[in-house]
Amino acid sequence: MLPGRLCWVPLLLALGVGSGSGGGGDSRQRRLLAAKVNKHKPWIETSYHGVITENNDTVILDPPLVALDKDAPVPFAGEICAFKIHGQELPFEAVVLNKTSGEGRLRAKSPIDCELQKEYTFIIQAYDCGAGPHETAWKKSHKAVVHIQVKDVNEFAPTFKEPAYKAVVTEGKIYDSILQVEAVDEDCSPQYSQICNYEIVTTDVPFAIDRNGNIRNTEKLSYDKQHQYEILVTAYDCGQKPAAQDTLVQVDVKPVCKPGWQDWTKRIEYQPGSGSMPLFPSIHLETCDGAVSSLQIVAELQTNYIGKGCDRETYSEKSLQKLCGASSGIIDLLPSPSGATNWTAGLLVDSSEMIFKFDGRQGAKIPDGIVPKNLTDQFTITMWMKHGPSPGMRAEKETILCNSDKTEMNRHHYALYVHNCRLVFLLRKDFDQADTFRPAEFHWKLDQICDKEWHYYVINVEFPVVTLYMDGATYEPYLVTNDWPIHPSHIAMQLTVGACWQGGEVTKPRFAQFFHGSLASLTIRPGKMESQKVISCLQACKEGLDINSLESLGQGIKYHFNPSQSILVMEGDDIGNINRALQKVSYINSRQFPTAGVRRLKVSSKVQCFGEDVCISIPEVDAYVMVLQAIEPRITLRGTDHFWRPAAQFESARGVTLFPDIKIVSTFAKTKAPGDVKTTDPKSEVLEEMLHNLDFCDILVIGGDLDPRQECLELNHSELHQRHLDATNSTAGYSIYGVGSMSRYEQVLHHVRYRNWCPASLEARRFRIKCSELNGRYTSNEFNLEVSILHEDRVSDKEHVNHLIVQPPFLQSVHHPESRSSIQRSSVVPSIATVVIIISVCMLVFVVAMGVYRVRIAHQHFIQETEAAKESEMDWDDSALTITVNPMEKHEGPGHGEDETEGEEEEEAEEEMSSSSGSDDSEEEEEEEGMGRGRHGQNGARQAQLEWDDSTLPY
């Protein structure tokens, strides 16, 4: 080709190529010449396939990388100067090996890793050398696609997914697969990334493994021969590279099993206040390798023998209705027997929760005026009922509630009764505008009516629609019977409970259609229906089954609670999930003082196998929850138990505040910790305060009822309403009730006042307070208060009082902080004769003058405050009464004479008057010594100031 190429030289010279003359014209001529010389683009194949081994830099292409140019053998124009790769961050480059022949090579710029990327695809183009040595007017070929595959190197060894495996087998069985081990390889190619073989390394073991990692036993295993086997297993990839580390497989042999639940405790103790407690934290089901397809578990907490079926709040019905937000105006038809509600006095009562038993021979008449005669078209009836079938009396109606004619006729205006285990509500409307058929009888057929269990029934009437709620669920009547309205008459009606009154059509009026069963909380609310929320609250259980961490149950578990949460049903197809779900089932009791005792707990199981209905019989779990006795609170009432007030205060509009400093404290005994020993008694206990609610406090009048013509107890209704409490007032006392904190009751008691318009004939009045929690389950001590009336005309009769310095016994203290000093007892001055003997006449004159001055100032102050009759009179301090006590009585005793006592008093008075101030502690001790009849059983320092402190009186 060299001669051929040299032939072009004369031609190029003739055309002036390469000469340096011509200036701009020469440049234009060169471009024209280049265009005539470099006529063709390079040519390459349209696609290339390459292979490169990872960690190598040479790419083997098929076909080889060669570029051709039709301009050959023209220099530059017919030569190949470059291959260019199009793509970002590609680890390859193309180089030209021979410009003339157009041969090139593709190689890697950096190490290639098959595990990071197995294939590469990009575009490549070839470029000729243009028309001259300055790389001008290059031409490029068309674009070709290059696809490169990375060839894997077996650089990784297999690794097992788990460091160890464990399985349990039963003796005497041959298993197709005990468990499966699994290894993985990080190589990228199928040859080196797949596991082709597993091998048991441990020798002389009765196990084999297949290519998929399934381990089986080659002979029947015996628990007596060996309890456990430990074998090592390795794995090989398809390049025959072994695993880097063998895995350990542990096979436990167990004896022939019996299906059933394992690892549960029969007795489960529950400490009150401990919240939700797991019942079976370690339970699991042994199916003896049965092929289980599904499993159903029913856990039942049996509480039908506790109260009304489970632990519910035992507050009174009114308190519970208020807690649940029930509407006002509810009438209790089965109240606790009392003077005002005596119609239940003759009924059989079961326990302290006011459950009434009806044995088929008893009924109660509701007095007239308790329930309105016209219930309107809206009203609600609620009740707790426990009822069972009555053999031999199936045709007899069993009346729960009945309103019938009192005499002459036997018409039933409305009634609620059980008949053949069906609940029937009868409502006969009076004639009003139209004489038409109307719905009159509503029937419900429910199994619970005769199951001998407690259920909560609510009948909401919005005539002509009547709806039954049983245990919070709604039930529509299955049968409604129409009837004519009742003709109007002037016959009085009788409302009864437990039987129906038959006043006509018999020779003697009597009860009929008796009820057999138990009733509680039977109420009627005229004029309004109760809401679903209130109904649910009134019947809610405070104890039941619970599930901890519902989120962790898994999607494969279905569960369902009954309304009272005493029955839990769980279903699933995986035994492991069922085990974990049952381990999360807990018992919870939210009452602060739950009913102690046993709650039986049963867990029944139903197992289904593939293709069979029931394949495994699982014995029931029969356990019980023992609810321990709650720490009982000790409710203590403390305060001033005796004080005197002048008659004017009793006569004032505000009266006398009875309990200004009453304090309610609840404590419980707690055994001292071993490290906290401050006494030699190893069984010593400490008292800790406990906060809880009260439900009533009764203020009783002791020593005869109040005379409403001249005295009464008063309490502002606003004080009650602000604290969501109620009260009833009578001549026998004042009863404050409603569920509220102890501090609320304290605040209300602080405002109870006693007034007496004619105190002249009255010496004293005594009152008693007693408070209760949980409807009388826990009661406080009986706090007694005596209020004495100071009569002005009797003050002069006090014994051993110096008439020259005596102060009016009803003087009130004037609170001047600057006058408080150590002269508290300066008002108690010995007689003139004794003073003359011990101290000088000057001191006597000084004391007498100061005493007279104090009498005048204090008397004026009392007259002003008595006329004002302000609230400050209610909290009046009895400090001025110190002078009414004979100073000679302070230290009198069996071994002391009168002269000796007077001498001691004289010396003490002299010391006190000579000192400018004294210690508070010494003042309190002296006041305790001088206390009289009004401070029995109270804290000395505080009560001394309340009753006898006269230090604030001015001189």
C-alpha cells in the first residue's frame, strides 16, 4: 500500500496542500481539500458481546473490535484514531491497537466484581484521524451496542442461616424430616451461589441429610438410650467449596407424649392493685406431632357466684347512677330498708349488696306517691335478675313488676314478668283520642332468662317502640301483641314488686303470680330513656380477661370477647402463634378493694386436622385465680370534739360552724422493711395514707331529735353541687352522700352549721359523724362532738374566780400579732390574800388595774362583733375562756394542799410578768397542763390554741 499512497503526493503538492502561503485563502483551500480527501465514515459492527472474569481487566469481545474506513490508504482519512464509549461511570475503556488496520481492545479501568454487577451494556463509536495531523475534520462511525457479562469466581464459601438448630422428636418414630438446615452463598453465578450438597460431619449418629438440608433419623430413637443428640452439618456449593463453619444441630428425644397443655399453674394468685397479670406465661400445647390444620381455644373466667356475676362497683344504686352519668329522677323500687323506705323490710336479703331473694311467697307493695301514676310515653325500667326454670310451674306467670287495680277489678295497667322462660312487658294505654288496637305485650325469648346467672336488663320505652338491653346488647321483641286501651275509671292502682296485686274477682285481695329468683337495683325512670353509654357503664364488670399487647398477636389469630370479658375465644392455624397468644391472656381487676376469693378458670380446646373433623383430644385446663384480700383502709375522723359558744352565735343568721377543723384520713398498716428497724419489735407496723373515695357521711343528733321549731342543721346547696354530692336533712341529722374524694367530704363538712333560735333552755348539743366507703363495706370511727352554750348570767357562778379581774366568758380574741407574749396566763391571778403574802402591794395594784382594763376593752369588742354577726363568729377562738377555770384546779391533786397550790401559781405569775418573751414550746406545755374538760383525746398544742388561748386579748 505504500506505493499507492505515494501516488497521492504529487497530486497533493499540485493542489498546494502543505504550503505555507496563501493566508486565509490557503485555510479555506485546506478545508475544501480535506472534504475531498476524507469522504467516508469509519465502519464497525452494530453489536458486540463480551465476557470478563471478575478481578481481571481483559474483555473478550465477539466479534473482535475492528473499525474499517473506505478512505484507506489515504493517510489520516483512512486511519482509525480512537474508540469512544458513551455512558457515565463505566469501568471500561477502549484503546486503538493499530491505526492502519483499525484494530482495538476493550479493557477494565478498575476491578470488576460480579457480586456488585453481573452485566454491563453501553454504546461505542469509532473515529478516523481526519484530514491531517492536527485531528481536524474527524469522522465518527455509527453507534454500536456492547453487552458484557461478568464471569464469576468462586471466592465465597457457603454459610448457614442459623448458627445452631434445635428439634424435638418423640421416641419410637421414624421421621421423613426432623428439621431442615439451610445455607447460602454470596457468589453471583448459579454455579457457585447454589448449595449442591449437605453432609453430616459427626460420625456414628442415626441421622441422614439430603441435598435440600432435611435431616431424618435412620432408626427409631429411644429416650432411655439417649436424651439428646448433637451433630455437626456442613454444606457445599456447586463448585464443591465447603462451608466456612459447620452448624450445630441439637435433637432432643422425648418419651411418648399425651396431647395437652404443658407448663401451667393450677393456682394463680392475684394481688389487688397489680393491674393486668398474665395467667399462663409459659403455657404451650403438645399435639404429639399431629398434623393440625386449625385450633380453637375458649378461655372462661367463672364469676357467677360472686355478687351479681362478677366484681362490680358496690356503691349504692344512686351513687353508681351518678358516676355513670345517668339522668336524674330515677326511682329505686328495691331500696335498702329504712324509715322512709320500709316496703322492702320484709323481703329476704342476700349479702350486703342489697340483693333481694323471692321464694314464690313474697311480694312488696310500693307506697302511693313513690312512682307517678302517668309514666308518659317515655320511661326506662332497669334491673339485675338471676332466674332459673321452675319445674311444675311453667304455666304460671312470675311477676317482677306490676301495676294493677287496687280494688274491684283485676286490670293490669303495666307489668314486667317471666313466663315459660320468656320475658314479657305489658303496657295497656288508657283511652285518649282514638279507640284503636295498640301494641300492648312485648315478648323476648332469650336463653339467659333461665340460665341461673346474673344479667342486667334495661327496658327502654318510647311508645309504641320498646327495646330491651341485656348485658349491654340490644334485643328486639320477637312477638308484639296488640290490645284495646283500658277504659278510664276512678279505681286506685297498686304498684308491686315480686308478685301482682289481685284486688278484684276474688273474695279477698291478695298477691298472685309470685316471682322465683333474685332481683337487685330495680329502678324506674319516668319521662326519659337511658342512653347506651349509661347502660353499658351500669352493668360493666370491673374484672375479666384481658390480652396484653394486642399488636403482637399476629394476623393469623382471631379472637372475640363476650360483653363482660369473662369468655375469650381464639382461633388460628399455627400452634406457635396460638401458644404465644394464650401466654398473653391476663386477668385484670380494676377495683381498688376487690372481692377476695376464688375465680375458676377453664380453657377448652378443639383441634382439627387435615381432612378430619377432630383428630386430637385435648384435656381441659382447670385452674383458678385466687384474689387475695385487699389491704383494708382505716378511715379516721379527727377534729375538735368539744367547744363553747355564746348564745348569740347560735341565734345569729349564720349559726355555729360545727366542724371547722374536721380531718378525714385513711391509712393502712404496712409491715416495716427489714432495713428500716427503729424498734425492737420485729412485727412492728407503720401506717401509710391511702387516697380513695367515700360514698356517704352521716351526721347524727345524739340525745333526742332536733326540734324544728327552734333548731336545725344547715348546709348551702352550692357547697354540695360544686363537689357533685347530695344530701338529705331531717330532725335526726344530716346525711351527705355521693361518690367523692375524702377532701371533698372534708370541705362540705367544714360548712355544716347548727342554729338554735331559743338557746336559753339548752345546755349542750351532741352530734356524731360516721363515714363510709363502698356502701358500708369500710366505715370510719364514730366522731363525737359536743357543743355547749355559754349563758351570760351563769358566768358569775364559777368557783374560785377573782371577781375583780374576771372576764366575760364569751369574749372573743382580737388577733394582734404584736400582743402575743409569754403572758398567756396573766389573766389567771391568785386571790388578794395570797398576793399580799407573797408579792408586794404594788404588784397587786398593777395586776388589778390591768385586769379591769382588759375587761372593758374585750367587752366592747364582743358587743361589736356580736352585732356584726359575720363569718368570723363561726370560727371564734375560745381563748378568752381560760379565765373561767379555777386557777386553783390546775395543780390540785390528792397530795397537794390549797396553800401550796396558790404559792406555785404566785411564783409562776411573777416569773411570767418579769420576762419579756417566752418559748413557744413552754407556752404549749403550760396550756396543756391548764386544759379543762374540752380537750379530751385531741392534739395538745393545736387544741390548746383553739380552745383556751387568751394571749391575743389586749390589756
